[in-house]
Amino acid sequence: MDLRLLLLAPEGKTREIYHSAIDKLNIKFDTVGTFRELYDLMANVPYCGVLIDLNTKLRAPKNESELVRNISKHFPVAELRCDNDTETIGLFYEGQSNEGGSLDDFANRHCKAFEARKVATEKRINLNFNVLLSSTNSFDHANVERSITMNVSKGGCFIFSTNVWQPGDSAWFIIKDIEDQTPMCGKVCWGHEWGKGLVIPGIGLEFKVFDRKQVDEICNTKIDKWVRV
């Protein structure tokens, strides 16, 4: 599998500087803005390493500190500090030389030798529910995509999709295999387009409009009723 990194950085100039530097290495990477998005994406997509903006890490809520520790235990992680005035990047990662680190050294010496993997999580259940997916709550025939969930949790789910979605989009869906088929809505936190690498195309959703009984039924479904991923 190709070398693929995940970058956590805020939107704006800092992110643009990071993108420019990584692009020069000619490697694949994805970008998220929060640790929750990072963790959710890593639960579904295999990565060889993680790049974390230090200021974002320092400003993260305390309840996300455990996510950071878990990722650092199992993946090569580099912390980045960006000087927006000079557009220079400083790095710190385990195993760097005494002269300092570099993106090229981290990516090609540390991450390239690391077998791409997903982050381990017990909170997500691999269940394939039949789903009607739509960009609107009207579920017009032209806008509906027949799909399935790849995994579910109490806070969200990953739905297979070959359509193009953007982070922040609202995705409406009906889960056909539960009793209450009232349309639910989720915010698209991240997505992978069809044909862009050896990953399952689809969207990671955070539940926004739903009934708690629907989520309880989803998460309490006996696994032997459904096909495992």
C-alpha cells in the first residue's frame, strides 16, 4: 500500500503552508481540523503516520487527550510548529537526529517502513445496515443513493457512498433495518471519493437529527443478524 499520512491542522494559512511542504514530497495525505475527526477517520482508513499541529494539540479539549496518547502509542507521530511570517516548519518526533527533524526524514525514513493500519477502537461496531442516503430530507428519487453502513457507534456512523460530499454537508438517511424509519441526519466530518486510492469510498457522519431510541436500537442490534465487514 502507498505511503499515506494524516495531517491535523487548522484552516487558514498554517494549513496552506503544511500542504505546500507535504506536496513537495509527492506523497498522499488527508487533512482534518479536530482530534475527533482525526480519530474517526483513522478508525476507517489505514495510515502510515500522523502529523499534528502543536498549537491545535495545545488548544484541544482535555477529553481528547486520551485520543492523542492512544494514537502516539501505535503510530509514528510528528508535532509541527509553523511560523506563518517566515513560512518555516519545525518538527519534533521520536528518533529524529540531533540536528533536528524534517518532513522528508519523518515520512520516508519513519513512516515508509511502518505498515499502514487503522486505529483500534472498541466503540465502533462493524454492521451493514441497508440505508437510503440523500443530500436533502425530501428524499427525492434523483437524490437518493442506496447504500449500507460500514460501521456504527452511539455518536455516528460510516456510510458507503460513491457521491461527492464535503465536510460540513448534511446527509439525511433512513436505516431500513430498524423499527423507526424516521429520517436521521448527520454532519459529514470527512469523506473519501470513489477512485481516490485503495480505501472504501464514503462519509463519516456525526449524528445531528435523530431519536435516541433509533441509536439505541442500532447499537444494540445483535451482530449475528447482520453481515460483518
